[in-house]
Amino acid sequence: MTLIARLRQLVRSSRVQARYGRATTIAFVDTNVILEGRPLADLPWVEVDVTGPIHVVFTPKVLSEVDSKKRDG
């Protein structure tokens, strides 16, 4: 099974649907988007999904990387 197929299967799972059921899109944000990109509120979300809502997810790894950059200055 490819990674994309596995992710699609995961998003359709009952556990994810129970938590994010109203979301038509789940976006996983990369560390670079947080550190170097525009503020999330300013991103063109309507280009990602016109109907919404979109749930934005930060993985523990991304949060750890952002925290380490804050400590480094």
C-alpha cells in the first residue's frame, strides 16, 4: 500500500471521522510553513478547499522543531 493510499485510509477511519468529521480537508503543517511562511490566517485556504472547514494539524515533531528554534534564538 502506498503512503498516499494509507493516509487516505487513515483520514476515512472512524476515529479520525469522529474527531474531524465536519472537516472536508485536514492539513498537516510543515515546520518551514511556521518558521518562514506567512501567518496561517493569511494563507489562501479557499484555494485548498472552497467548502471548508479545514482542520490544521501540527504533529509533535513539528512542535518540537519550532520549540527548538525558539530556544536557539
